[in-house]
Amino acid sequence: MSTRAISATRLVPMLGAALETAPAYRGLADAMRLLVADGRVPVGTRLPSERDLTAALGVSRTTVTRAYAELRDRGYLTSRQGSGSVVALPGDPAGRRQGTALHPSAEQHDGGVIDLTCASMSAPPGTVAAYERAVAELPRYLAGTGYHPLGLMALREALADRFTERGLATTPDQVMVTSGALAGLAVTARALLSPGDRVLLESPTYPNAIDTLRRSGARAVALPLDRRGWDIGAAEAALRQTAPRAAYLIPDFHNPTGALMPDAQRSELGDALAGTHTIGVVDETLVDLAHDPGLVMPRPLGAHHPRTVTLGGASKSFWGGLRVGWIRAPRELMPALVGARLTLDLGAPVLEQLVLTDLIMHREQILSDRRAAIVSTRDALVAALRNRLPQWRFRMPEGGLCLWVELPEARSTPLCAAADQRGVVLAPGAQFAVEGGMERFLRLPFTGHAPDVVDEAVERLALAWDDAQSSRPSRHAGSPLVA
């Protein structure tokens, strides 16, 4: 398999006004370093030869040679026999991503801790009533064993109907109920991947998905997302060059960027996945959370690429404490998925499945109330950031539960350490990176807190940002749980 590469033709537009800085070689080196640090040019990518980049830029060979030399000296480039100049990151790769253990210091503050790590909400009104109705239904199931590896038929029918309404024809035999969407990903990885298989993941992406796939033995390959979302040309190149067994994608209000993939891009990406026989693994946990109720949602990616496994869950639309998720898959993959599932557990809890079935019946009213709360808190966060931290940049998402903020400097981890000292728990941008970098980014959820708490959180963040810039923060206490 050839090394992943980027051509001079693709690289030059990404460099922007790099050559306007004097001396030109330093401007070029700084621009390329930033592309690597932000994850837009993934680690392990072979850069164009000095001759090709010289011709594409229209500069002297010395300019490119000195820029490459500076990148090597700073640890952003390595030279391998037969592979040319290959992108790297300085420092210990193992130290860039931390485990996702529960945050150890949150309970050590004297109250007032504001947790900005979980993009989730409290249970909606009507949840207790849904449990009461589910308990009334429960006696019907008590005479059986309680094991339902595929899930209760009533819930599978409701989920299949919802997929069909959205443009992906589905029958209940194509649906498996799991103990959450992440459990569904673990089942999918066990069923369809072998140790050493490549899996393409957007970068940034959901940290727990990165860890789940890596622990399955998969080799993660990054597909960089830019500020506008997906570059289908880059995706096609990555698929051709790495031939991954699967691609884990979040096209619906992407976590953490909030981007929504248009229908036309889904069609192009579906063709590209089919061309390399790559299985799509699509995470739809945020699909219900459009901020504008009138937004016309694209069809599921599975409608464009039949060999797609679609994951969903109740945690974002309804409640994180309702540990129920699902897998929708083509029929030919279901036997492998069922076999893998039986090596992990024998079914989701019956009571919670009954609760979710009930909540789906009241879905429209629940989601309408959800949207109002989400938009209110989002607007409070945006207003506070623009007032106290106007130099922080972000794109207003069309849906989802968080902002993906670009910082003026690559200080995400020091900022998280400083914020921890001021009673705000954050996850650094590097935690969302597949192959390192992302130190200029930060995910800020806008759920779970009232607007006045959001104002207080941003006030503390502004102080923490001052601390991080003045090198006052202490060591980051640990990596938090991210949801």
C-alpha cells in the first residue's frame, strides 16, 4: 500500500498568503506547520517533492528547500528512504491524546464547578410519565426470559418507520437495539473489522469513537474537515490512497463542528465509498437536533451507499440516562452483527426499550421543546463569547449541541488547565484529533446550563485565557469524560 500523499496542486491553495511573509521560506514553513498542527494535512502524509512544489508556487528552489529544512528541524517533517518528506508532529505521539477517564478534580472545587464536557441535556418533561406507562406494560414481558438480542419488536418497528420516512427504506429485521450508540459502534467494529484494518475518520471527531475503533485493533486514518465542512475531493483521495475497510462519519450536525453534509456531497461520497468497497459507518445521534424546525434534512447517507451501517441513540434527542441505541444495517450484514453482539451482551434492558418506544410516540413535541432550549442557550453562549472573547472564531452551526471554536493561539490544553483552576471543566481540542494537532480548537457545548450560568462560564474562560497566555496555569489534572 502506497503512502498517503498530497499533491502540489492540492497543497498550494491551502497555503493562502504564505509567501507574502518575509523571508518567503519562513512564511511557507509557518503556513505548512499550521496546516499540520490543525490536522488539515494529516500526520503520515507525503508532501510534494521540492521540485513539484517549487514549480507550483513559482518560487526559487531554495525557498522550498529551506522551508522543508525548517519543518524538519522543528519536528513537523521527517525524511524516509523511498517515501520523501512525510508529515510528523513534534513530541511523544502517545502524549497528545489522553484517555477518557472521569475528570478527577471537578469535586475538589468548593462548589460552583461548570462542566462543559458533555453535549447533552437533562431529561425532557414527560419522562416520568413515560416510565410509568412502561412499567404498566412491563408485566406482558415478565413471563419470558428477558433476553431480546435484536430488541423489542415494537421499538424496532418504530425505528424502521422513522428511517423509511427520512428516505431510507427499512424493515424491522434490519434494526438491532443496543445499549447506546457507542455500544452499537463496538458491535459493528467487532463484526466487520479485523486487527490492522484501516478505518477512515473525520478529524476532528468524537473521541470515544476514536478509542473504540483503536481498541478493536483498527488503524485510524484521518479525513480533515475544514471550516466549511467536508472536502469530497480530499475524501476521494484518502479513500483511493488508503483503501480503508470502513469509514466512520458524522454527516448530520457533526460532533464537534456542527456541520451538516449536503445531499449532493452525500451522493458523491457514497460513490467514492462504493469505489473502494468501503463500508460506511454513520453516526446519527444528533440527526434530530436541527436548530431551525423548517430545515429540510438531507436523506441518510445509507440511501446513497447501500453498504452503510447507521448508528443512533436516545441520549441526545431524549436523555443520556436512557441507555438505548440502535443499528440499522443492510440485510447481508445483519448475521455478522448479531453474532458479534452476542459476544458483548444479550440485549438492552426491556424497561428502557419500552420507555423509548413511548417517547418516540411523543417525539415531535419533545423535540420542539428541545430546540427552543438549545437555541436559547446557544444564543447566550454566542453573545457572551462575542462580548468577552471577540478574538475567538467559530461558525454558527445549523444543528447539534456545541460550538467548535478556533482560538487565536495554539493553547487549547493550557487553557483547559487554567479553566480547571477556575472551576470550568473542558476537553482540549487535541482530544478530538485522530492523528494529533487541534491545539487551536476547543469544543464548547451549549446545553445543560441556564443562560446566566453560560455567562459565568464565559467570564471564567476569559480569565483562564489570560492565565494560559501568561503561562500561569498548572498542569492539566486529567482528561475528562466527553459525551
